[in-house]
Amino acid sequence: MNLISSIYTMLNLDFMGYAFLAGTVVAIMAGLVGYFIILRNLVFATEALGHVTFTGALGAAVLGVDPVFGLFGATTLVAILIGMLGTKVRTNDVVVGTVLAWVLGLGALFLNIYTSQSSGANGTFGVKYLFGSLLGLQAREVQQIAIAGLGVIIVLLAIARPLLFASLDPDVAVVRGVPVGGLNVVFLILVALGLAASVPSVGSLLNSALLITPAAIAQRLVSRPFVALFLSAFLALTFTWLGLTIGFYTSYPISFIISTLAFITYVLVFTWQKLLG
Amino acid sequence: MSTDDVHLSWNVIFDIQQLFAYHFMQNAFSAGMLVALMAGVVGYFMVLRGQSFAGHTMSSVGFAGATGVSLLGWSPIFGLLLSCTVAAIGIGFLSDRRHQTAMGNGVAVGTIQTFFLGLGILFIQLSHSYTENIYAVLFGSVLGISDRDVELTIVTTVVTLAGVIAIARPLLFTSIDPDVADARGVPVRLLDYVFSILLGFTVAQSVQVVGVLLIFGLLVTPAAIAVQITASPYLAIGISILLALLFTCIGLSVAYFTPCPVGFLITGLAFGTYILVRLFKFGQIQLLK
């Protein structure tokens, strides 16, 4: 069995090439953004934003607009709203939970309208947005993912230093003249764009998988911020590539393999550290 | 869910007769009220303990459980109970000791959630189930509640409520001040596990009525409103139950006469009320100034 030639064969297939390209961009982006999400205690807010993508996409479909607009538009809008509310509200899990519940209910309504509007063939539309499919990506979707993803990565790296400062010690950062409020909003918009961009590939239910677990592992392993930041991206990328490859040769769903790999790694790291005390 | 031969009229009594004319609606109301009762009680503690994320996660975990056991041909409720219990224990294990309440730990909750969602996706693929089945688990299917489901719901409601009542006082104590409770010898960690499992039980019941995605609305919003209205714990639990029952009944009734899904109506009503209460309180504070 020739490893190199089998990898070559795999990548030569159109849909696998697309999947690897999109997966790579999404993974690096998720790894980087995820590190800051955990640092800023925004895991639940991110989860809520992740579900806005579903409601947004279906809402646009009901109105007869391209779902992509709903996906990016609604998510960014909610992100700006969350960003404008104070830190106290943003990390208040009752407020986030209440809004999340409502967004999900709205999603149920849109789904209901959409499926009764259009005939049977479109019944899978909602499922596509809920679960995504890395292997079913169209060239156009890969393009969107690549553009949005690279944009998020570049902006995030550009603001990484002040953002880190503002995340670790907002009070001192304000005194030093760092625009903490502005950074908050910019960061949440980046999260929103990142979530929206990854929906076609991993779906709105699981688009936080790559965001949270790799970053959580990285934070457990190293304490130096920039090392942890890049380790998180590296781990997300590794899980994605392994997931795609295993998914190609077995028939298991790729998002299941990725989330399981990440979870097992997290549990191993956690247990190992617990045993060492 | 509206049936073609059902029309709303000005005769209220006739409307109510229509509402209960079909057996499935009687079942829907019985199951819905039981779920609301439990959600009102458990939701209050969930909100008090800042565990909304954990509650949301339980519903995602329940999705994996329900789809998993349907592969084996069992009733989804067993899968829900099993998966929620496993997840509760898993979150407790993965939390650091420095977090007093394990379920309040966002990272532990988030990692468990994504893992279970991944499992759910695997089970869906393995079962080759139709989209309708996925939607039924996610968003509930009121039409399909059998007599056996109602009986099961009665049993689990009694068990869950008995559990909550048994631990209510110490639970309230640890929820409000875990440090002092710990110092007084209250088993904080144990209560944490027990409550998480009760939370899981509550989510597990709800699958037929509102679905795993929307039970969360019934858990969090009525309790969030109650906490806004009163500071007294027992009064707040009462209000929370009352609101949950009210939203469920209105939601089910309106959904019967219109094509709106029940889950949307319940969460929409609850969210609207929450916003009104917040605005009212905001106005009060402004006036007092």
C-alpha cells in the first residue's frame, strides 16, 4: 500500500479537494478565534450565535433571498447587538439563554413555513443547514468559505496583540488607551463571520465544535498566549485533516470523526493532568 | 398542525370542545402540562445556578440519545435519560475543582456538547432515518404522543419532582452561596450531580412535546421572568411554574387553529413576556430616579 499515491488519489477527487481546502481554512480560523472565545468566557454566547446562523439562513430562504445573505447578515447583526451590550450582559447566561431559546423558536417557524411552501424535494434544506456537509460542497461555497475565512484570519492576527491585552486585563488596557469597546465588537463580528462561513461545511449545530475543543486543549497544555493560540489552530487543523482522511476511507460522517477526535484528545489531556496533580 | 376541518369561531365553548375533540390533543395537553410543570421547577434552579448553558447542552445531548436508541428500536425516552445522565457525570468529571459548580463551567459543558452532537450525527447516518424523524426529535411532534408516552411522562414527572422536593432546601442553599454551604458541610458536589441528572430527566421528557431544541425555552424563559419579578425563592418557583403552564397551554391551543409550530409559539410568547417585564422594570427604575 503506497501511502503517498493514495493521498494523491484522494486529493485528486474534486469533492475531496474542495473538502480539504474548505476544511483547512475553517480549521485554522476556528482554532485562532476559539482561543479568544475561551479566554473571554464567550463559549455560551458563541453557541447562541451559532444557532442564529440556522435561523438566518432559513429566514432568508422564506423571503426568497439567497440563504447566504441571511446567514452572514443575521449572524453579524446579532453579533453587533451582543457586542454593544455590556460585558455583564454578554456573559450573563440567563440573558444569552433566553435569546437563544427565542432564536431557536423562530428557526422552527421559518423551517415550518419553508417546508410547507416548497414541495418535498426541499425537505432536506433545513437538515443541510443544521448539519452541513464537508463532502457535498459546491465550488461557489468553497469560494465563500475561503474568502470569509481568510478575511477573518487576517483581521484577527492583525488585532491579536491588543485583543489579547483587552481580554486578559480590560481595566489596564483601557487605561493604556486600548479601544476595548471597539475590539469587543470587532471580535464578535469575526466570530459571527467565522460561524457563518463554516455552516455549509459543518452545519449550524456543530460549527462551534472546532472552535471550542482545540482551543480548550491548547489552553490546558501551554500557558504562553501566542504559543497556545497557534497550537489551537494546529490542533484544529490536525483534527480536520485526520477526520477528512478517516471519513474518506470509512463511511462515518466527518463531523462525527472530527468532534470525537477532539473530544478524546481533550479527555486524555485532562485525565493526564489530573493524575499528575 | 392545523387540521382542515377545524376553524376558530366566536363561540369560546365550542372552540374548547373542538380543541379536545381529538384524542391526540388530549394527550398533547396532558404531556405538555406535565413537562411545563417540571420545566418551571427545574428551570428556576437552573437559572439561579447560572447553568443555562448546561441546560441547553442537555437538550443537544438528548438528541444523540434519542437518535441512538431508535437504532435499537427502543423508545427515545430511554436514550434521552441515559445520554443525559452520562453527560451530567461527564461534565462533572471534566470540570476543574476551582469551579464551585461544575455545570457552570463553559468549557467542560461545550466540549461535552460538541461530542454528543457529533454522535447524534453518526446515529442519524446509521439509521438512514428520514428528515421528518430528525425534525420530530429536534422540534417535537405533538401529533404523535401516545397513551404510553403520557403514562411514561407521568412516572418521570413524579420521580423528578420528588427528587427536586427532596433536595430543594440544600440545593437552594448551595445555589445561592456554594462557599458557605460547603463550609456548613452541605455536599455541594453531590448536589451538583443530582441536580444535573434531574435537569437531564426534565429535558428527556419534553422531546415529544416541544422537541430537544425548544425545551430549553420552557426551562429558561419562565424562570428568568420569575426571577425578575420576585426575589423570594418559593414565590419565584410558583410564578415560574404558572408561566410555563400558561405558555404551553396557549401555545398548544393557538397551534391547533393556526399553522404555526408549537415550539415557536411557546418560545415567542415567553420571550415577548420576558422583554415586557424587563422594559417594565427598566421604566420603574427610571421613574424612581
